[in-house]
Amino acid sequence: MEKERKNLLLTFIELATEEGILKDDILEHKKKLFNLMNDVEANYVGDKRIFVQLERAIIDVIELTQHKYFDYGKIGNTIDEEYQLSNYDPFKRVAE
């Protein structure tokens, strides 16, 4: 169910951004990146399959990063709720 919620939220953000309801800097930068890649591809005289591979690799990195940050957020929430880190200073601990 957690993956379903991640996918729902990420899809919602993407569609709401496309509709102009939300402003998402990541989506704007993705568009810039793909436009730049299209410009380079238009001027490239070699085998164009490399651009398909590059596009897939870029999409994979972005999607994996977006999903991984959900996991990081969950861990951060747990740390915030269950650990007292405000007074933690590893330098003082090591010096003792």
C-alpha cells in the first residue's frame, strides 16, 4: 500500500503541475533537460539510439530519487519522533 500512496502522490503532483494548479520546480527542470537533449539530438549526426538510452537513464534517476526521498522522509519522521538529538554532540562524546 505504501508504494501505491507514493505513486498516487507523485502522479498527483505531476498532473496538478501540468494543469497549472501547482508549481513544481522539478518538473520545470525536467522539461528544460529534455528540451536541451532534443536540441543536442537535432544537431547530432551519429546513431540516435543513444538519446533513447540517455532519456531512459535520466527518467530512471529522477523517478528513483523521488521515491527514495519518501523513504528518507519516513526515516526522518521516525528520528524526529523517537530520538532526542537536540543536545547530541559527537565531538563532546568522543572527548570524554
